[in-house]
Amino acid sequence: MTFAPRLDNVETSAIRELFKLLGKPGIISFAGGFPDSAMFDVEGLREASQKALAEEPGGALQYGATEGYEPLRTQLAAFERSKGVDGLEPQQLIVTTGSQQALDLLGKTLVGEGDKVIVEGPTFLATIQCFRLYGADVQSCPIDAHGVDVDRLEAMIREHKPRFVYLIPTFGNPSGALLSLERRKRVLELAVKYQTLIVEDDPYGDLYFTQEPPPPSLLALSKDVPGSREYLAHCGSLSKVLSPGLRVGWLVAPPELLAKATMCKQFSDAHTSTFAQATAAQYLKSGRMPSTLANVRKVYAERAAAMGEALSRELGDAVTFTQPQGGLFFWARLRGVGGKISDAGEFAKRAIENGVAFVPGAPFFAKDPDRSAFRLSFATADVGKIEEGIVRLARAI
């Protein structure tokens, strides 16, 4: 069978392939990038779904508008305004089947064969694959614990003249990095200066562990940088904070881009599940989200603290890492000191033999992978399993 040439640019997700190795009984997994199902507000979602069926069964069960279920668009606009996004109206966003679809729609509408796209190095693996599927030449811009290197980013924008720049400013996947307020403003200034679209992916922004929230999203900050909203697309999601199974995300973008994305979505799935949208709308309307987020933040903060302490205690100078301030991930590097292992791919194999799994870092780079790096997720393991898992990791070093 002959397939489309564009499939030559991509391969199966290394993370999905890793899951095939996790059938070993008793294995502790730090590999997944998903939230803990024990954190789901099942009762709240049950009530929301029942209300959706009771109050507007037609809207919940019938075909709907491609742009999204209007009550949900209203709730999502209010949700963003509660986080500092001035003047956002429901018609300025569309509902997508998870934020992953929003990224796919941006790829469909903006990327042609050979077009340059700049991403962080490292970044979310699925976006590299998605943009390459549409023919993008994906370039990596280095990051540190404070997010993307904006000086390097400016130089790359000048050199490559990209179709867009894709960033996860708040607790990035896999890096856990938090883009500083100063750098956020500079990113928006670069967007205006070079008339370059910035795509902000923000699935983790509500999962912070500190008393004070992180710096505002680029979308919220755009009011302080004149003209920047014209060069900004924002992808949001309920997957990490409410339920991935709802598959509810959203895209905020300039009107012309939003119209093209809506047209492409018509060809893809007609609309996101109306039942899921009606359930999400009722849930947001119920006022339960703040307490749900508070609980999730507390639990994940405890697990992140336990993982950081265990890594320092059990692996010592064999690894280096930055303690995350939110999100779901640790990003660590093997130092290779004293003849210890320095290749994360080999380390992952040894780890599985010792009953623990994680994801090597190389697939998260579009260019020049760091083979010493690896990602650990603390989200789905309790403190006891985290401590035992890190002890097993130490045996694999």
C-alpha cells in the first residue's frame, strides 16, 4: 500500500512505544504525561452531565456548531477573564477536541511544505510530529529554567522568518520551565517587532504550587504590549485540570486565523462532542473548579517535593535538575560523573529492568537532542511509590 509522502516526515511517538514495555508486574511508572484519575471530581462531573441532559438535552445530544457550544464558549471566556485576560468575548474563541486539535488546526492553516517553525528545545513531542506532518522545517530554540532564551529567539526569528513560534511558557512539557515575566513581555514585543505569530500552549498554567500564581499568560499580558494580540494564538485545555476524557480545549486567535481554523475543523470532526461540551459548561457554571484546582495543586505539590527530595537523596551528583514550581514534570540530566551512565536511553532500559519507567529526553528535541536528559512525571504516583521508584532508579545508575 502506498501512503502520502508527508508520513515520511514523522514516526510513531517514542512515548507511546515505551508504554508497550510497561506490562511488567509491579512496575512504577513516571513515564505518563497525564493527570491522576483519583483527582477527578467524579461527583461534580456526574452532576454536571445530569444537569446538561435535564436542562438542554437537545444541545447536549444533537449536532452542534463547529465553533462550539455557546454556553461553554461563554464559560471559557469568563474562565480566561478570571485569569486576567481583558475583554475576551465568546466569539473570540472556538472549542476544540482537546488543545491537541487546536495545534493540529494551526498546522493545517499555517504550515506549507518547507515552512520554518520555531519551538523550544525541548518541547512537547506531539507538536514536533504534528508540524512536521504538514511539512514544517522545525527549529529548536534553547531554554533554561526561566524559559526560552529570548536573545537566541530573536536571532532565530531574524534568520528563519518562521510561520510561527510555538511556546509553552508556564511549566512546560517536558521541561517544567516557567518563563519569567520579563521574558514574556519581550516575547510579545518580538511578535510585534517582527510581525511573527506566537502560539502559546497553556495546559498547565493553573497547576502551580506556590502561594502566588505564576506570571500572567501571554494572552493576559498582551494588553500591556500594544499590537501583540494581533500576533498571538492561545491554546487552552481542561484535560490536566478537570478530565482528559472530556477532550475539551479551546483556541483564541485573531479573527482571520480563527475563521480558517473553524473551516478546517468542519472537515475534521464537524464539532467537538456536544455532550462533553454541555457537561463542561455546567461544571464551570457550578463554581466547583476553584476547590478542585486547590486540591489538585496541593496533592501535586506534595508529590513534586517528595520526588525532588528523593532524587537529591538517592541519586546525588549523578543527576542535575531544577525543582518545578508547577505542572506535572521533572526534567533531569545525567552528569556521567565517576563513570556512571550518561545516556538516558540506556538508563531507561536499565530502569525498566529495575521496575521503574521514565521517558528519555531525546525525542523532545526537534534538532540536536540532549541524550543525557530525561523526563519524570510525579502526577500519578503517591509519595510512597515516588520514593520507592527513585530508589529503583538509583539501582539503575
